[in-house]
Amino acid sequence: MPGPDLHVVSAGDGPAVVLLHGLTATHRYVVHGSRALERGGFRVVAYDARGHGASDPAPSPDAYTYPLLAEDLGRVMDEAGLDRAVLAGASMGAHTALRFALDHPDRVAGLVLITPAHDGAAPEASRTKDLARWDRLSDGLRSGGVQGFVAAYGDPGVKPEWRETVLKVLEQRLSRHEHPDALADALRAVPRSAPFDTLADLGWIGAPTVVVGDRDSADPGHPLAVAIAYADTIPGAELVVEEEGESPIAWSGGRLSKVIADLARTAR
């Protein structure tokens, strides 16, 4: 059965790079509007995940699992005529790219995994606490819209100089969704799905890989330790992270685009 209709944009010519965004984001929030990849000689394909942005909702509230998200990625590539591509994904997008790479290694020329969060072995108590928070965010969005989500989000737990930026980006991201109830469903379902069973599974990744981490003071929801673990486990992977005190590379479209381009130029 075909999946929901997805909003896809494509620009540029050359080797293909597919951009995958994170939970609550849209295709605009991977390289944040940067056109450096297209100008650098790459074809860039980006899309809104099911239930996000201008894409249709999933057929049921629980149909936001990583196997289904990976199937959607395959459909996007098929419809764009791409046999292989470099996949660059942030958070949920990184996990989706990994699931796809494990299932279809022949279709992945390279991976850029941006701020991953799934560690494959979260303690049950911590996992329960995390899921309760996602459920609060879902309820806040469903009952109070963007402001309800932001209220449920509360203190982002970052340095004071970054707090206003984080909250502003949250409001902007949430305002871009045409189906907020579908996004509320995704907020419950995605965190309950795992892109892989254990970190050891990442040892099967054969594509050239760069892991883009960021420091916990800027983004505690995507622990640097997880990025380090990915880079240590994926054969030959490189870890890239900002210098202490700098803003995260993942927040800068130009800097992130350079990381993606550097990998894509050598990927086959």
C-alpha cells in the first residue's frame, strides 16, 4: 500500500543529496535555507516527513515508526529517480537514514548523521520519563496549538544566551505544519519506535559516514555522548563537533552544508 503524499522539493544538478529533518521540523530545517549545496554542484532533494509540514498525515495515529519513515525515504528516492544518494539527516532524520542504510546499503552513497539521540540502550526509568515528556508535548500541541507546545516544552535547559533563540526556532518550526493533530500523533509514536536494536547494529554500516554532534550546553536533548558512540561504532566514521563556546554546526546551514559537501564529493 502506498504511503501518504509527501511534500518534496528538488533543486540543483549533480550527485544527489537527500535531506531529512527532525521531529517537529520540516524540510527547511536541515540546512536552514542555505543554497550552498546546490551552488556547489549537487542535486538536493528534501521533503517533509509524514504528518509534518505540507505532507499528508499517516493513515493511523501510530503509523510513525522508523520502518515506515524509511519506506517513505525509499519512495522519495524512487520518485526522484535516485538509485543512490548521500543521506543527510538531523535527529529523527538521522535515525531514518540509518534504518534505510541498514535495510538498503546499496542505495546509500554516504551518511551525514546530525545530532542523533537514540542510544539503543536507554535505562527503562529514563525511557519512561522521556516518553512522558513527549506525551506532554503532544497534549500541549493538540490542546493549545503552538503556544501550548511551547508551554509544555518549558525551560529548554540551555545556556541563557541561547534560550531565546531556541524558543524562537521552536515557535517558527511549529507554525509551519498544516496538520497539527498529525504532528501530535507523531510526537507520541516516533519516540516509541527504535531505528535499530543496539549500537552494535551500526557496525554493519558500510557507507562513508560523518557524525555531526553538538555540545550538551547548547542542545542537551541530543547528547554529545550519543554522537561519539555512533562515530566509534560505525566503521571509519568521522566525528565533527563545534569548538567549546561556539554555536552548534547543526544550527548553521552554511557550515553544515560544507560538512555534507565534503563527504558527498568523495562518496561513490
